[in-house]
Amino acid sequence: MAKPLESSALSAFCESVALMLSAGIQTDEAVHMMAENMEDTPFKRVCQDIYGRLIKGSRLSQAMVATGCFPAYAMDMVAVGEKTGRLEAVLRSLGVYYDEEDRLFAKIRSSVAYPAALLCVMSVILAFTVIFILPVFGEVYGSLAGSLTAGSFNIVNASMVIGWVALVVVLVFTVLALICFCLSRTPNGRNTLMGLFERIPLTRPAMYQLALSRFTTAVAICTASGVNTDDAMRDALETVTHPVLRGKVQEAYHGMIDAANPRSLAQVITEYRVFEPVYARMLTIGTRSGSLDAVLERLAASFFDDAMERLDRVIDAIEPALAAFLTVAVGATLISVMLPLVGVMGSIG
């Protein structure tokens, strides 16, 4: 099975091909020139594979599908670009998208790596404390059983409970941090991580905005090329994978093609709440003023920026949150060690 390309490689591929297309170079020659002076890497082999298929008559989207190295969104958008004659614009937008995605996951790795290392160290310290140190206090209490009060025994039991609870919680957070770090390092892992983000309440709104940006970009590209809005909605629907947004867009599309009551793009977007009301009104104004494609492009950029800002805020909060948790864990460790000493002192007194 072919290994998916990294986000940085996807960005470089899309931006480079778009640049050469703008210079009047044909697609097959653009891909060949891009791979010509590279070292022998998986990225170069993918470019050579695509070039071989292009010179045999395949379209770029078909060649990308055949390699098995490109994400579904990239292949769907390239197919839309080829169909509408706006391949260069599509590739440029994909280059920006995957460049931002690469930056996002690099930030996730840097935010999680250091706290994950500290959590691993803390897990070892807590495990040593709970397994080896606290039982020693239990043996001391056993030898002093005759002089201990019920309160002292309760302190010992509380110490053991705190130690084990802290250990279990730290281990859980350690595993989650390591999983997040490992997933952010590979393309398949990133897809899994993005799927998890769609289910986590804290990141769910950002993922919806990101999916909305993808959809709006596809509609904008289609309408800018002269495709009617019904066909634009149908083609853009193929690029939507977010379950909530896909459901809304499907309902909106059926509303557009309803023979008994056909409606415009702006009407169904408003009626089925695909966009927030303020953005839906902007779309209505764009339709009336004849600048629908320009409004869609601005909205797509706005949705994308909003999604990135939301994700950035969540990621920026990861490191402080883990640091705060580590502080609590250290405190729990100290308490679990000190409580038996308090009990001993109370018994002696």
C-alpha cells in the first residue's frame, strides 16, 4: 500500500504545479520538471508515477487517485478544477490549505512533546512511590499497631488511595499525550486525529468551520467558471466529508432541485442554516449584485481563518493545562508521602 504524502509535500506539489501552470507550462511537463532535480525520495517517485500516467493520457486527478498517496479532498478538488477549467486556482488554494495544516500539526507536536516527556517522568516517580515507598509506611504502621489510633489508620489508607488515584490519572494523561504526539507525526495518524477532533466538543466547532471552508471553496470555484449553482452544489457536495455539514448540504441541494418549489443557492443556504445568518445575508447580497463567486471566495477564506484561529486557541491551551495537571500531580505525590508521616507523629504524640 502506498504511503500518503506529508502535508508539506502536498503543499509543495500543489503550489509548484500551480506556479508552472501560470507560466504556461503544461501539467505533465510541470510535474516532470518538479521531479527532475530531486533526490530519490518517495515524493519524487510519486511525481514520476504521476508524470508517467499523464503522458499516457490520464488527467491529473486520475493520476493522483492511481498513486494512492493523496488525500480524498485534494483529489476531489483537483477533479473540480479540471471540470471547471480552474485547475491553477484550485492548486493554489490547496497549497495554502496544506501549508496551514502542516503548521497546525507541527504546533500540536511542539505543544504536546514537552508535557508528554514530563508526564512520563512523573508516571515513573508515582509508580515507584506507590509500589515501593508507601508500602514501607504500611509495614511501619503494622509494627506500631498497638499504639496507633483509628485516625492514624485512616490517614494511611487515605495516603494509599491518593497515591493510586494520582498514578492512574497520570498514566491516562501520559498515554493520551503520547498517542496525540504519535498521530501528529504521520499522514494516516493526522487523518485519525482530525476525525477525533470532529467528535471532541472543544474542537468540533473548528472542524465544522474547516469543512465549511472546503465546501465554500468548491462552490466558489464552480460558480467562477460559469457553472450554474445547481451543478456547483452537486459537485461541491462530493468534497464534503463532515457528517453534520454533509447532511445540511444534501438537504439544501434537494431544496434547490425541488421541481415543485425550486430555490436559489442563497435561499437554501439561509433556509437550511448551512451558513450563520450574517454570512447567509452576505451571500444573498452577492447574488443580487452579481458578485456571487467573489463573496464565496471571501467567505471561504473567512471560514478557514476562523477554523485555524479556533484550533490555535485549543492547542495553545494544551501546554498550560498539562503543566497545571503536572503541578496537581506533584502535590498529590507529596501529600501521599507526607500523610503517613503525619500519622506517625500523631501516634507518637
